[in-house]
Amino acid sequence: MGILSPAEVDLLQESPSGIPKNWINSKKTSAKILTLTNGKKAGFIILPYLEKGSNELPSELLTELTAVFKKYKSKTDILIGISPWGYFREKTLLSSPIYAAFPLDILLGSGDGPGMTGTVSNNGKTLWVRSYPTGKAVNRIDIFQWPSRDADFKWTSGQNIRWFLQSLRDNVREEQTVLKLIEGISDDK
């Protein structure tokens, strides 16, 4: 799955190959549910692309997103948000009282601002992880226990979840499954 900004969509639509299969235009909020091999359902909410500018989020957008989170939280075992917004807008979302009613289980952040290995926010309800801009490391999340929908559920590092940064160095062993995924992809300019 890939996520494209509206400008990237415009560019790729004009290309001979078009938009790759399973790549999503992030012009508006979208959702995907995947059924995993164990029968559990993982929901992915792709947050809409926002032009650079203010770090504030319109209240209408917060209300819309909360309705989407509520809808998909009841249909999934884990709900993961994918954000292109940048650090400050993601922080604004996580601290919003509207968001607190139906928070994401995990927020994968990107865009302007610092990368971070991860932090638990919203009273332990959301793990917030941000990618690093250099691409020399991968954030890894190990989930030991599925989040419960009970009001008292909280992520606790080392107990029901673990997150860390895996540096990508020459001494990292090749994973055959990943190698198959990227087989045939050329980086020729």
C-alpha cells in the first residue's frame, strides 16, 4: 500500500504506467480493513493530505475523523492511523478532547518535524510513532496483546506492546520475505 499526495496523483496519472495498484490518493480520509491470518481485523485510516500552513486542525475535520475512528474501531481489533501531517498537527490531534472519545490504537506519523521511536499518548490509548526522514532506520512495533475496547485499556511498554528503532546497516540480515517483495525493483535513474 502506498499513499500519494494530490500532486503525486496528478503526476502519476500522466505517466505511462499510471498509479500503481493499491496506492491511495490522500486527498480525503480513507479506510482499509485487512483480515489477518489469525482472523483478527486490522483497520487502517489514511488521514487526508493538508497543505502546509497552520498547525491548527479545523474542528470540522476533527469531528469528521472522530466519526470515522468510532465507525472503524467497532469493526476492527486494532485501528492504525497513517498521517502525512507533520509533528505539530499530529500532536494537536492527539491532544484534542474530541479525539479522546475514540482514539486510534496506533498513529504512524510522517511529514515535517522530528522522527521519534515512539511515545504513548492520550492516557495510554495511542502509541504514536514517527518515521525518521533519512530512511536509515525502521520503526518496529511488536504487539503482545491486542488492544481491548474496555475503557481501562492502556498500552504498557514491555507488557502488551514494545517499540524500537531498527537501524538499517550492512550487518542487518536479509529477510527472504522482504527480499521477494522488492525483487525486480530497479533504482536506476
